[in-house]
Amino acid sequence: MQRGALLDAARSLLSEGGTEALTFPALAERTGLARSSVYEYFRSRAAVVEELCAVDFPVWAAEVEAAMERVDTPEGKIEAYVRRQLALVGDRRHRAVVAISAGELDAGAREKIRAAHGGLIAMIVEALAALGHEQPRLAAMLLQGVVDAAVRRIELGAAENPDQITEAAVGMALRGVRG
């Protein structure tokens, strides 16, 4: 029960102030626990982020997959893949996934997160293959790069509104750079 409260507090802190806001004193204050008690659950800030990813990433990925399953065409699946990920940007669970900093995590944690991210990319490979891509896995990784760039743009509070960024990313995914 306390672990869940700590994770929920961590989501809130990440949503409000990014990784800098995620501190053990802040977690203790949000949950009413002593700071030493927080250390009983997590050895480091990176361990908190790693657990958030382990808990939240599968839920997030399932939402993307469900959106893709609701459409039949490869183009529709690609559009759903991009749109659903960008729609989740404001979600507190997404903040934990984005908050990952390679410098803060040990090699084992980074590998777990890479594997989870690889699962997300694997979702779109079949649709890209159906469109005739000779290297659908490479195309999937590049497509995810477009999504990641759009996520960063939305999170920065760019001059464009999130809907414009989403439409540009979907257009890029479906038509490439032809415009």
C-alpha cells in the first residue's frame, strides 16, 4: 500500500516539476512517511523511476496497441500509433517514461527500459511491412523518432499547440517529408 502511494506521489512530482522535483524528501512529504521509510522501499531516485516504468509502461503500451487494433488498414494503424502516443503526453504515467535519464539509471535498468521500448516499436513493424517497407524494423525505429521528437516539442510548450504538432507528426508518418 505504501509502495503504491510512493509511486503515485512520484507521478505527481514528475508531472509538476520533472525529474528535479522527484526527491526523497518530497516523496516523504507527499506520503506522510519519514524520509528513512522511503529508503526502505527504494534505494535511489533511479529505482523509483525504474519501477514507475515497469508499472506504467505496459499500461501505456497497451493503450497504444488497443488504438491500433481498432483500425484495419496499415495506414490507420500507423496513424493510431502516432496519435495515441501523443495523446498520452499529458498523462502522469507518461511523465515517468519520459523522465528517464540514462545517466541516472544503472545498466540493468536501462536495459529493461530499452526492452520495453523495443516492444512498443515492434507493434508497428507489421503495419510498415504491409506497406512494403524493405526494412520495416528500421522504419519503425525512425517512426518512433518522429513520435519522440513530437513528444519533446509538446512537452516544451512549443509555439505550436499540441494539435498542430500531432497533425504534423501524423502527416510525417504517413507521407514522409513530401508535405
